Amino acid sequence: MTMDHTPEAFGFPPSRYAGVPLKRGIAWVIDVVLIAMLCALILPFTAFTGVFFFPFMMLVVGFIYRWFTLAGGSSTWGMRLMGISFRDVDGAPLSSGLALAHTTGYTVSIAIAPLQLISIVMILITARGQSLTDMVLGTVAINTAR
């Protein structure tokens, strides 16, 4: 079995991938800011002890945020603002299970520095702008149809 690496392999024209790596980067920044704001809102409910485990809180809140937003619309709020969304190998929106798998893969690659670097490089150099997690799961980020 060989993997087709042309942009059309998922059934989308190359225009659907135009600018996606940059949009993913900007969406990621937006999402991190939103997650940090959510964590700041949660902080008083921890009697401010959350300051001592703030990175862990960011990880947990970020995991839940990403899973629920991907399962609910195949894109995080940052991705929606940037006009991109994920699709599976059949071109369909992500199911809840696939959204969970994608979020888990993303979290693992964020937690392990070499995987994070590999994933970023892959987004920048692959024809469809796919990360390591995207390649493993058979998902792709595309420009949403207008």
C-alpha cells in the first residue's frame, strides 16, 4: 500500500490547502490565548493554588477545549476565525473519536519536544500542510468553503 502525497489525494483541489500552514500557526496562537484566559478564569476557583500547577492546568483545559471544539465542528475557535477546519481521509468532518485521537496526538507531540519540532516542520513542508498527528490519523486541515 502506497500513500498518495499529492494535494488532491483527499479529494480536495490544491486551492483548499493554500495558506493553511500560516493559518494553522495563527489559529494556534489564538487558541493558546483563549486557553490561558479560560485558565485565568478558573484560577480563583482553586483558591489561587492553581498558580503552582498552571502549566498542568493549561494542558488539561487545552485538552478538553481542543477535543470538544474539534468534535463539535472539526475546528477550534482559532481555526474557525482563520477559516480552516479538519477533515478525515474521506473528506468528512471529524467524529468525536477521531477528534479525541487527534487531540491526544497533538498533546503528545506538544509534550515531547522532538515530536513538536517534527510536526511543525511537517506542516511547513508537506504538500497538504499535515502535522505528524495528521499523517498518522489520515486527517488534513483545509480552507473552509465560502
